[in-house]
Amino acid sequence: MQAYLAYNTWVTHAAMNPKDPNVEELANLASGAAYSDALKNLNSSIVWKGVPATPRVRVTSVQFSDTVVSLTDCAAPGSLLPYYVATGKAVPLQANSVPPPYATTVQVVNVKGHWSVTKADTDRGHTCTA
């Protein structure tokens, strides 16, 4: 769980400070799709401001002799909103069909004693409950 929380903190910090993401730190926290997705979502022309969501994480399964753990995060919504760096104006948002919170399904893998987030997918089509 700690590996995911550290990854989540990195993603949030990078969104709030897009000009200075610590990519080396991300490499220690994530691999595979989670690593690629975190980098793909970086955008130095947009900065997120406000209060981040509060994680509410639970373990949903443990597999392969405690080396693969699945988690679900039904984070309590925060107030983060995107703004254009150049103008300071708010970025128009698309309306979602359902209100938050949204469940993030996470897979964390232990390789040679090191936990790494390999997948983190958020389903914005359904409201979750903690």
C-alpha cells in the first residue's frame, strides 16, 4: 500500500509542479503502464491547483506468494482544478456522467524486494464508495 501512496503523491506533486517532475523518483515507484501513464499525463502548460484527493485504499487481493497485490482507491475528492500556466485561466472541464469519487484499481508488484506500481486505472464511469 505504501508503494501506491508514494506513487500517488508523486503524480499529484508532478501535476501541481509540472516544470520540475522528478522522473528518477518515478522510476523507483512505478514500472510498466503506471510509469508510462504518469509520464504521458505530464503537461508543462497546465498546472493543477487546490487540495488533492484523499486516498482511501484497501487491499483487494494478494497473489503469487505475496508478490502481486491488487488495491482499490476510492479517494475522497479534493478541489484540484487545471489552469493554463501561460494565462492563469481555468482549463474548461468536460462534465462526467456520474459524480466522484471514482475507483482507481491498482496493481503493485514485488520484484527482488522492491515494490513497484505497475497499473493504476481510474474508472470515471461509476461512482465508488469507500
